[in-house]
Amino acid sequence: MTMTPEDATRFAANLDRLVGAVEEVLLGKNRVIRLAFTALLSEGHLLLEDVPGTGKTSLARAMAQSVAGTSNRVQFTPDLLPGDITGVSVYDQRTGAFEFHPGPVFANIVLADEINRASPKTQSALLEVMEEGQVTVDGQSHPVGRPFMVIATQNPVEQAGTYRLPEAQLDRFLMRTSIGYPDHASTIRILEGTDQRAHDQQIEPRLRADEIVEMAGLARTVYVDPTIHDYVSRLVDATRTAREVRLGVSVRGALALVRAAKTHAAGRGRHYVVPDDVKALAEPVLAHRLILDPEAEFDGVTASNLIAQVLIETPPPSARQAG
């Protein structure tokens, strides 16, 4: 089944409602909010890497409120244990059996705050649930339900007492982005509302959780021409052969880019993907999956700059080819 133009129009209208709701809390950040919802509707996870005080936690909280589902927040600390996230089995003396007590990961939207403060052992507790939507405790699998999204935040400038996220976990985040500081006009509006604390702001849900699942299903039916698949393949191949790169984009990264491009197209009211959808998402979807050569990093090369260069050097398919 392929998405119809009518489905695409309805999808875009619903996405606009969600984005508009969160913009009531996070002023002047339309693009970041759209990226976040694109990750949600692509059934992926989002890593927010930014300096303190830019609204990372506010974005996650507002997204959870805009969807009439469940949400939990986990403050990652060095002493946090894997069972504190996934849940544990507790012996019940009355029944003589072990009973599973779900952890905070059992929610529609889970905010993993300052994820790089937890030990690698605790961080790895998220690997299975982020990939398969379930946790395994004592040999028993427990699905977390749908929709399910992890929004993780980390502070790139405060490194004392932190643990770098392993590449295997970075690869499980569909996107990485940053919010950045607001522009002048948005800053003025924020200052005018200083009588209201950020965590006191509440927004009304715009869609139900089951409607989000339906939208995610619709996004998967967006048409992708074979020339787009070829374009994505050439892009990821270019990251693997670049001399500045020690490890290029994985197959999971290429699949993620196609999934996100489908959602991006539907969010623009189209039932088919065009090269501009791929270009718009290449940096947030691919950059965090690259491991640069240390000498290139010393010379000031960044993953984002390299993706931008790859986009310039890799020609997109023409309209004639797509036809």
C-alpha cells in the first residue's frame, strides 16, 4: 500500500498541530521541533546535545504533553543501575513467585536526562529497548508498547563525571540535533514571561497515542523511487571512503535516513520522497554515526562539515531519472 495525496495532506495537518502546540513552550524553534516529531513518527529516538539552559528538557516534556500518552523522566547519575531503568523481578512471598516491576522505560516518551552521566553498564540497558521495543529481565521479554521514543539529553561542555556514549548506542539514535540559543525576538518574549516557571507550563494534548501509531504507519507507506535509494547509497558510501573518516555510516544509518525522509515528505504534504527530503535530514541523521580520524579532528574537521561536503560532491537524481 502506498500513501495517497489525501493521506499526506491529513498527515501534514496533524503534524502542524503537534508542532504548533510545542511552539507555545519552545519559542522560535520550529525546525528543531519538526525534527523531534519526525523522529517520533519515524519510530526512532532523538539525542539532544546542547549547552545548559537552552530548553532540552522543556522540549521533551512538551512533546509528551502534546501526545495523550504516558511519559517518564529518568535523571541519569553515576550510581544509576540498569534495573533502575528497565525494572526488576521481586520475589512475592504470598505467591511464592517472582513478579516483574516495570521501570520508568515503560512509557510512550522517556526523557533520559544527562544520559552521559551514567556508567556504560547502565547506558547499555537502553540498547535492547531502543532497538526492539522490549526489555528482557531474567529471561523474560516485556514489550514497552507503542508509540515509544527515547529523548536523551547530554551536555557537551560539562565533561567532569561523564561517560562518552559508545558508538553502538549513538547508532541507535535516529537523529542528533541541538536547540541552540533563541533569536532576539524570542528572547524578548521569554523574558516577558518570567513570572511563569518553565515546568509550570502545560499544553493540551493534540493527538492520542493510538493516532501517533497510525501516523507512523502511514509514514512507512510514502513512495520512495529507486533513484532515491541509489542516492542514499551513494551518500553513505561517500562517508565510508572519505579520507577524514575512520568509520563511515552503517547500514542502520542508511535505513534511518530513508525512514526519516519518508516522514519528512509526508510532513510537507507529499506522498513521495524527493532528494531535498534526503538533503534536509542528512546532517541530523548521519553526522553522529561518523568516527573521524584523530588527525582530521585535530585539523578542525567536524562530522557536520563532512556531511555537508558529501552532499555537495554527491549529485542527486534528476527529475528525468526519477521519472
